[in-house]
Amino acid sequence: DCKKTPESIKENIKIITSYISQLNLLRKKMTFGKEKYSCKIEFNWTDTIKNSHCKSVFIEFEICNSMFNLATYYFYDGFNLSITPSATKEIHKDATNNFKNAMYLYNWIKEEIKKIPEKEIPADLHEAYLDYCITLCEIKGQMEIYKIAKETSPKEFTLHSKLINETSNLYRKLANLYSGINLKKSVS
């Protein structure tokens, strides 16, 4: 369910987190993969970037895809909080924490995905796209920090200037990442 109301986002975070816990329990109890005595459950996903179906017998594939969805919901939650009219310092902090959680998960996926054969990795779990997602989270988090600084220290123009400059640098990094990747060709 892709509904993105604040309530549905929080509910989806709980559901996905519970599902990932169950997958991790399974991973500790069983061997998955293509080896002779491995459990060969096929996990299927839709690669939203290439608009194609992908599948794998590796449980890491299922966990990474689920973590990607979890990271994306954290991003949505942070974004919704960041555009809250008359947001307080606490709301900006919650938004920042959501962007940090999403960034952590995207980084985690970059490492975990290495356990899966390259040809089975969907484009939305490709390192270049994950780097793009990570940088976008950095930007959004930085903007929330700026809002907090502006609220708590309205006359600290040097601090504001540094935060805006750093955010500008992150936007340049994002643009370079975007122009340097072709995800439809990066994964066959």
C-alpha cells in the first residue's frame, strides 16, 4: 500500500519493521540461496526504475528490498514533518531523525547488497541510486538543521550562512550524482 498519509506512513514503518525482524529470524534458522541444501524460496519484486520484475532466492535480496521500502517511508515521514505549517523545533528534530534513519538504511543496503549476485540486483538497489538517495536525505536533514538554527539562534548569521553554503554544496553533489548515472543501463 503506497498511501502516504502521516498515519499510513507510521503504520507501514511498523509493518515493514516487523516483517524485517521475521526475515532476520528466518535467516538465523535457515540457509537460503542456490546451494544444494539451501532453502530455495523465490522472492519477487518490481524494479520501479526499470519497470520490470526481478527475483532471487537470496534472503538478503528480500531484506534489502524491504529495508529500501522502510528507508523510503522514513524519508516520506521526514518530508511530511518538514512541510508542517508552523512546525516547532521538536517537529524539525523529528524530521531530521527520520532523514538520518533513512540515510542509515540506504548506507546499510549498500553493504548488504554485496552478498547478492550483481545480475540479480535491481536498479533501485544499485549503488549509484543509493548514493543519490543518501545525498537527498543529507540535504533534507541539513535543511531541518537550518530551520532549527534559525528558530533557536535568529541572529547567528554566520551559522546560517555556513548551513546554507553546506546545503548548496550538497545540492551540487546531488546534481552531479544525478547527471552521472544512467540506472536503466547500469544494471542489466
